[in-house]
Amino acid sequence: MEHTIKVIAHIHNDFTTKFGIPRQSGLTDLESIIVFEPEYQNADALRGIEGFSHLWLLWDFSLAHRKKWSPTVRPPRLGGNKRMGVFATRSPFRPNPIGLSSVKLLGVEKTHKGMVLRVSGADILSGTPIYDIKPYLPYTDSHPDAKGGFAEDRQKDFLKVEIENDLLNKIPKEKQAPLTEILSEDPRPHYIDNPNRIYGFEFSGFEVKFRVNGDTLYVTDIIKK
């Protein structure tokens, strides 16, 4: 039996390409805007939401649709060389490509696009369809004693980020700290470690180029798109 699911909104932010997006939600304070589809542009549907500090977003891995699914995947945290069960990972390549993210609610606003939500901490590509929004409940959704499985012992130190001022100042001031946070998380595939390789990704209308040597990331150029 087939089931249909409706897109209720789309998210918009500075992540215009897959490369460079944080691997988990909550790792950066970068702001996103959630714009509802016309059918759901009803202020009553948001009544009471301002009382919550955080929300759950259920969304579509729109770049990961495949006709067939695999029972095992290669998690980046394990270097991309070891297979684990798909349901033991957060891989986007799933039977149903649905993502789950917790974000901080910054505000609810009425705009020319109707009611929108301002949130921070999303790990989602700009333009991604949103399937549902639910309040985050701290007394049930937080488990301080939870175990992290194979991902727990793969915690890594943040990279030190080196950006010359003349490059950093090309970026709007309010975007500089989020960019540094993203870079410190090491956007590279974990199975690649070449200190001479130059990587690049799009961020807020710029192409950011960098290389990594040891525990330090060096920004080599920032180009206006």
C-alpha cells in the first residue's frame, strides 16, 4: 500500500550546496527561514508555538532519492570504509529519505510570504521541503544518559581555523562567526586527508576555498559568486 505525504513548507538559508552543511543540527547558529506552502499559511496552525524554545523538523533528503535501498551504508564518521546497518546510522540513503533535525526557534513573523518561522542550527540545504514541525519537549526528548553507539567513540576535536582578515571581511559581519563554526567542524569527507588538496563550497553567495594540514584549516580564498 502506498502512502502520500505533503510538503508543508520549505527552508531557506545560506547552504546552497550539499558540501559544507553541518553533519548534525545545532552545530552552528546560522539562521534559517521556514516559509509555509499556501495551504498551510494559517496563523492558527502556529498558535502557541512561540512558547517553545526548540522544534523538531522532519524533512526530505531531496538529493538522496534512490530507486533501491541498501541494508548497509558507509558512515563518514567511520572513514567511509566500514559498513553499518542503515537503521543504525543517520545516512540520507534510506528506504524513506526523511531527515530529522532539532532547531532553535528565534521567532514567528508575519511577512509578505505569510507567517514564517526564524530558526537557527539547521543542518539542511536551502530549498529543502519540510514535511512536519513538532515542538521539542525537554522532559521527554532529552536523555542525558543516552549511549552514542559506534559514533560515541568517534568524537573529534574541532579544527583551528585560520582566515586572513582581508578574506574574512569579504563575508558580511553577521555571517563570519557561523562560517568559522562550519569550517571548524571539518567539512571534508573523513576518508580524505591530503594537506595539499584545495576544497571549496558555497556559502551565503560566496565560494570558500580551504585546505587542512593536521589540526588546522587554512582558508585560501573567498570569492563572490
